Amino acid sequence: MDTKLFVVQDIEKDAPLLQEAADILKRGGLVAIPTETVYGLAADALNPEAVKKIFAAKGRPADNPLIVHIAEFEEIYGLASQVPESAKILAERFWPGPLTMIVPKGESIPDITSAGLPTVAIRMPSHPIAREIIRRSCPLAAPSANLSGSPSTTTAQHCIHDLGGRVDAIVDGGECRFGVESTVITLAGEKPRLLRPGAITLEELRDALGEVEMDKAVLSQIDPGERVSSPGMKYKHYAPKAKVVIVDGDSESFLRFLNEQTGEGIFGLVFSGEEERANKPCVVYGENDEDVTQAHRLFAALRELDERGAKLVYARCPRKEGVGLAVYNRLLRAAAFEEITL
Ligand code: AMP
Ligand code: MG
């Protein structure tokens, strides 16, 4: 199929393009849209035929449920069978923004959207383009707009690379602000539990709700066949073609380690400035001690490593708290959980 590209620079001036994107979605088509986290591959969340196309275009396993995106808080009542008090507290603090809440699902949600689970994931994005498209269309199921298993997309160019010819349209709204997918918290169990870290941190969630547990799958590998709370966490993820190994150590010891390695196609995935002291080619992902910049750059850096033909990548380890926990969680999956401590 021909994929249309809509370059949106101004919400008002480019309103006809946003309307065209919304019309495609209302007709059951697929449109990649920018959000403040990563690009999303959107379809009408309440139309099973439309949602089916998302799974096909991404090659996404059918048991991996989708996040439903809304533009106003009140829409949650049409999608959830129950809205816990904790959801209202979190929405008040963090919506619109990079936080997804899992709540008991309402009857309007087709099984394919929730992958047969009795719950539904809901988020209200803050990106003006995403919000305007939702307003002009309907609640949108939108997983990350990448081929399943690849790093998520943070620019329209990444979307064209992965999904050109497989979707009806791509809306180019520039680079995504945060660069990692939303924080996912479940409010459907006994206690709130973090399923996926993101730009809204565990510390911030605890500040809002008191006790919040962290799911074991955030930092450890799930055994095949093991039951998981968030099906997405059991799959291979974010992986470039190169083998990635995380190296936990300070700047000095990391560089000493990298410089001692020998072999073909070895790259460093490093923090800004370190590339100058390395004797191997390097790709930079953010600043040392600035996890927000690391999150912003990580997926683009993983894609760049592929473009440059890296075979084996030694990656600097981010800090394991704050937004760094989100960066570490993604990097762990890109590295298939392989980590060396110096
Ligand atoms: P993505 O769409 O790529 O951002 O991935 C969505 C993530 O949310 C995946 O890890 C899913 O497993 C998770 N998710 C979506 N819906 C649910 C749900 N009802 N219960 C638990 N996890 C969910
Ligand atoms: Mg994804």
C-alpha cells in the first residue's frame, strides 16, 4: 500500500492534515502518530478489524495487549468498568502525560485490544498532535510504531523505515520529547504495581499513592511459560542486530575495558565526551548523570548502531533509579539481560 506522509508543523495551519489522519482512523485505517513518549501506531481501539491490522503491520504477538489513548479524562468511564480512586489521583497529577494505567475493562473494549485480558491499559498523551487526532477521531489503540522486536521509533523517519508501505499514513511531528514508552502501572490488583518504568518515575508514583510495588519483570528475565502481569515484558524487545552487553562501571573503568577489547565490529554505546577517549567507534546516548537525555537518545542510538554495521556493542550502564530505571529496563532487553559488572 501507499503510505501517505503528513508533515505537521502547526496544529491550526495544518488542521486539514490532522483531519485527514482522523478520517483514515475513523474508517478503520492505520496511522503512525507522534506522542511525547515514542511514535504510536494508531487504530480505532473499539473496532476489532482495525486493531487486527496493527498486529499484522507490526508482526506483534496476539497475546500482547494494546494501550488505549484518550484526549479527555471523562472518556475513561466509557472504557473501564471501574475507575479506582487511585486512578483519579494519578490522572490529576500526571495526565496528560507519559503514564498508562491498567484498570478493569468495560464492555466497549474488544477482546483483541486487551488480548483477552479482563483489564485495559489507558493513557492520555500530552502531545498536541496526538490529542488533536484523538479529538477528531476516537479512542486510539496505539502500540509503539516499530516492527515487533525492534527499537521503538522516536522520529517519523524511523516509522518510514519500519512501517513504510504497511500503514495508511505517518504523521511527522518531529522528534519525541521523552524517547521511551510510557510508565505502566496496574491498579487492577490488590496493590498498585509498576509494570514498566518510564518518564513518570517509581519515586513519583510512590509520592502520589504511598505504596507501589515493582513487578519482578522490570529488572529480570521471565522464564518461558511463566505467568506475567504485562505480556509485553516477556518478549524480546528493542534489539538491534548487534549483540549488546551492558557494562556497569564508572567512566574510567568502562573506557579501560572497551579499549582493551579486540575483534571485528566492536562499538561503544557511551555518554557524551567518552567517544573521544575510546579507541573503538562509538555512538553517544545522552549525557553522563542526565538520565532524561539518555532516555531521549537511546532508541535512535540503537538504530544508528545497526546502520553503522556494529556487531558487538558494549554499553555504558545508566543509573538504576529515576528515569534511569526506564533506560536500564530498555537496555536490559536490548542486551537480552547480559550485563558485566566491573
Ligand atoms: P507498547 O504498546 O509497545 O507500548 O506496549 C504496551 C505495554 O503495555 C505492553 O508491555 C503490554 O503488555 C502492556 N499492557 C497493555 N495492556 C495491558 C493490560 N491490560 N494488562 C497488563 N499489561 C498491559
Ligand atoms: Mg512496543
